[in-house]
Amino acid sequence: MALAALALIAAAIAFGPRVLWGPRVAVTPVVRGDFVQSVVASGHVEAPHRVNIGAQLAGEVRAVPVEEGQEVAAGQVLIRLVDAEWVAGAAQADAAVQQAEARLRLLREVQAPVAAQALRQAEIGAENARAQWRRNVALRDQGFIGQAALDDLKKTLDVSEAQVRSARSQLASAQPGGSDYAVATTALAEAHAAAAAAHSRLNYTTIAAPVAGTLIDRSVEPGDVVQPGKTLMVLSPAGETQLVVQIDEKNLALLALGQQAVASADAYADQHFAAELVYINPGVDVQRGSIEVKLAVPHPPASLRQDMTVSVQIRTAFRSQAVLLASDAVRDADRGQPWVLKVDGHHARRQGVKLGLHSGGLSEVLEGLQPGDLVVPASTPDIAEGSRLRPRVRVESGA
């Protein structure tokens, strides 16, 4: 009898609380704290633009003094072509400039002064002819000479005046604004233009970096014969880095330009850096059901490389001292009328709630619960509205 009594007592101790108050159940506390809503996604590093380096002349490659992956400065030589033909062309064009300059100097220093002297001589000859003709007109009127002699003098006068006009025209042509001067200056301008083109072609035989950056591709070697339009190198400009990320389209309403983010390269997961959302693609990728977004990185770490895989956490909203609940405790959230099983003493009672932000396994509670309330997770079996239970608070990890 004594043993039976002891057994009954032991059973009452073991099973009494479960019978009286229900099973022990892990419950989730409602807490208060600062809450950050964020969207997490992965993507890759990309320069806003890549510079394709190519030749502007057909020719043989003489030297390639840089390697793929090398950091280069703006103006640094990347490729040199064999330039003998272009050096000769530039020298020939320079000689043509010197010849045109010599022609213009000859016009200014020799032809124009000679034309001026010829004009003075012609004017003197014409003045002498006019004076002689006037004297002979008087002699004819006095009957000392005949008309035939006077006609010969008139012809001489006409020739002298024609010579004056011709000399004056030659002088005007040799002076600024004249036709000979215009021809000489035009020839000099054409020679300068041809020389500039020749030197430009010569400069094309040296291909330099247009901006500072990193060579992310090189497909040329010394001895190759290259053609214009073919990409020989690809340069990723320095100082401009962005992250290209695919975001699930269901999160589109949470995104806005200017939102701040924290990112890290998968290769250096412990090195975090700041980024800012600067672009949201207006179209949806139908195949992946995602939106492409771009984030600027104002101060990229030295370890960041082109096409690296990165993880990004975009901060979309913040609440100070919000009422928070584990999202797995909310029931029927997808139906628009969420509710929870709230612990009321040793019973589970249905409680409707109004929710706000969601992120990282937590939900913001706007109405229906207070900090310190206990809630039964939706995954807990055999606990329904009105069930008896003995709550055991589970420890939640932060979002």
C-alpha cells in the first residue's frame, strides 16, 4: 500500500501540472527596440562604364608595356605601333609648311617691293609722256609739227598709262587682300593643316590611357597587326565604382533613390562599406522576376575588384523604439487580417494585431500587443485558441 501511495504521489507530481495547467510551450516575447527594415540581395561590382581601347590606324604592334590587371595612370602608354611610315609622312608635311612659308616671305620681301618700284617707274614714265604730249600739242597748234607726230606721242602716252595700271595691279595683288597674297596664305594654311593631320596620325601610333583605371582585359601582343575598330584592351576607370544588384520584384515598393546600404564583397565578408541607391530599372526582368538596381560606392575599399560578387543590405525604413514580434508568431498575415495566440495566464487567447514594417524575421506591431506580452509561435503543434499551457520564454536573436 505504501508503495502504491508513493507511486500515486509521484505520478501526481509528474503529470499534475500538465493536467491542471497544460503542456510546457516555448513562447515568444513582445519587445521594444529600434527597428531597421532592410532588403538583402547579392550582385556584383561594376564600373559605370568601361573604356574599350583600340587602334585608329592599321599597323604592326611594336610594344605593349602593360599587363592585364595593372593599374594605369591617365596618359600612360599602353601600346606602341611601328611608326616609320608616319614619321616620314610628318617630316614631309613639315617640309611642305616650310616651303609655303618661304613662298609667302618671297611675296612680302621681294615681289611686293619690286612691284612697288615698278609702279613708281611706270608712273614717272607716264608723267614724262604726258608732259611731252602736252608740249607737242602746243607745237602742233603753232604749226611746228604735224598731226601724225602728235598721234605717235599719244600712243606712247597710252602705253605708259597702261603700264602704270598693270604695275598698280601687280602691287595690289602682292599686298594683303590681293590675289597672289591670298593664294600664298591659303597654300600655307593647307600645308599647316596637312602637317597637323600627319602629326595626328603619328600620335595615333602611341596609344595611351584616356583615364586612370585598371586594365581588366588585354588581347594584343607585340608583332600583331591591328586594324581600326578592334578592341585591344578594356579599361575600368578608377574612382567610379557601383554595385549592380537584382532585387526581388516583391520588394520594389520598399525601394527609393537615396537609400543607404551596407555592402561587403563575398571574398572579404568582414569588410563592410557604405553604398547609396542611385538607380532603379523601370523594367522588370520577366525571367527572374527581379528588378535591377545600382548603388554608388563613394569610398570603395582597396580590395574591391571589377566583377566581384557582393552582398548588399539596403536600409529601407527605420523605427525608433518600435513594438516588435517574431514574424513566425503571426498567423494569416497573407490574408490581410493577422492575429496571434497571446498567452493569457495559462491559456492561449486569439488576439488580432495590426502590423507595420517587416524585416529579418521581425514584424513591427502597431496595435494589439504591448511589450512584455507572450505569444505562441504559429508552428507550435496542438495549441489552439483556449488551450491550456505553461509558457517558457524562448530567446530571440536580433534582426
